[in-house]
Amino acid sequence: MEKFTYKVALFTHEVEAGKEMITYKGKTVPGSTITGLGFSLVKISSVITGQLIGGIVGGMITNRGFEPNVISKDMTSLPEGAMGQIIITYCEDGTHQKVLRISVTTGDPNCLRLMEYLAATFPDKFIGFGGQPVIEKALKISQKWAYLVVAIVLLGIFGFAAFAISQGY
């Protein structure tokens, strides 16, 4: 077991990892139950630039560094200054898949060591790295909750706008 301590933004993360288990924030995942492992990464500077520019151009800039629907296993080509998650899928009871997400950044050497260690420790489970939608699709993670949250947020925005218009704002 190795212990990795690193910072992502303002928060310090501690992960213990080994072939037999991965422990993060009090949750322990036995190594034998892991069904898949991938890194979803995004360049924060690209996201900010994309938000400033907006629209189609912003979307193209936001996705820079990752070709659509492409997952890379080449750990030497990890993007610099990227943040994201290690997404680990596991199945403890044999039927229901669960997901453990660990925040990561490529700007911290200890975090890079963790990512390289996990890729080397679980080579048969490691699918690679890329954009979050591609990684989640490859790991067969359901998107229902994400769609539900987006729908609720949009309904809230439309409801607030309708209320504001009806009040004469």
C-alpha cells in the first residue's frame, strides 16, 4: 500500500492505493471488485476561455486537447494543468455497479505519481484518459442523474424567469 497526498485547488486529498484496495475519504474499494478505471480530465484554462468566448467557438476551445470519442492510454501525453477525476467502477455484490470518484490534477507531482501507479497496478482494468463523457460511456456509467439535474436546473431557471416577467421586472 502506498499513500499519496496532494492538493487540488484549495483541498488536500489523501489516497491509499495498492493491488488489494484503494481507500479515499473513508471509502475502501477492494482491488478484486474493480471493474474499470479511467481518468476524466479537462484543461481549466480552456474551460474558462470557452466560457468567455461562448457558443460553438467556446465549445471547440473547451474540448481542445481531446479528440471527440478518443481515449488515450499513453500516460506520457497527459495534458499539463488539467483537473478532473479518477473514475473507478466496482461491483461488490456481483450485480450492482458503484462508482468512486477521486479528484485529481496534473499540476501536482504526487497526483501524477498516483495516476501512474494506478495505471500500472491495474493495467487490465485501466481504459485510459480523455473527456468525462467519453470515459463515463466507456465505463458504462448511467447518465440518468446528470440529465435529471440539468432538467431540474433548466426548469428552475425558466420558472424564475416566468415569475420575474409576471411581476414586471
